Amino acid sequence: MNRRIMLTGVVFGLLSVILGAFGAHGLEDLLSGPSLESYETGVRYQMYHALLLLWLGSTSVIREKDKKWIFVSLTLGIILFSFSIYLLATDSLTSVPFKGIALLTPLGGFFLILGWTILGYRIFKYFD
């Protein structure tokens, strides 16, 4: 399980760097200021959570059963939150109306919050 968590963190971290560079160099002239800021928010949150996954996979403080729930929550959160932001921010560049997926962003945020909540609870219980 730890290997899967860490490899997922590496993939999300790598994609964050690639998508961030693409946004900074490939999209800066194509997107409005607010759209570019939203895109950068998706990249930033993806990287934060990729780093959290790397830590999660390498720690022994969290039980394996709890790691699984945190991992699933964070992975769903990253996909729903960051990737829906990427699609919504680049909506003006495609002929596909991504506005219909706007509800996925707060759902992804919920999963990110859930992952952090489980993590916080388990750390609290560990040091209790």
C-alpha cells in the first residue's frame, strides 16, 4: 500500500510540474487573468496533496487501514478538484462546455477536507 501511495504522489507531483509549466508558458496569453489564476490554484493544490501523499506513504504514524481511507479521499479530491478546475479554466479554448462539471470542484474539495480530517484524527489518536 505504501508503494502505491508514494507512486501516486510522484505521478500527481510530476503532473503538477508539467501542468504548471504549461499554464505559465503555454496558456498565459490564451487565458484571462481570473482563468489563469484558477488554473494555478488547481496546480498548487495538486502539488500540496502530492507532497502529502509522499509523506503518507513513508510514515509509520498512521495505520495501514487509515492510510487507505486517506489515500482514497485525497486521490478522489485531487482528481475532482484540480482536474475540474483545469477543464473549467480552459473552457474558453475548447468548444466543449465544461460548465456542467462545476459541481465536481466543491465535491473534490470535500474529499480533500475529508482526507485531512481523517489524517488529523489519526494523528491526534496516535499521540493521545
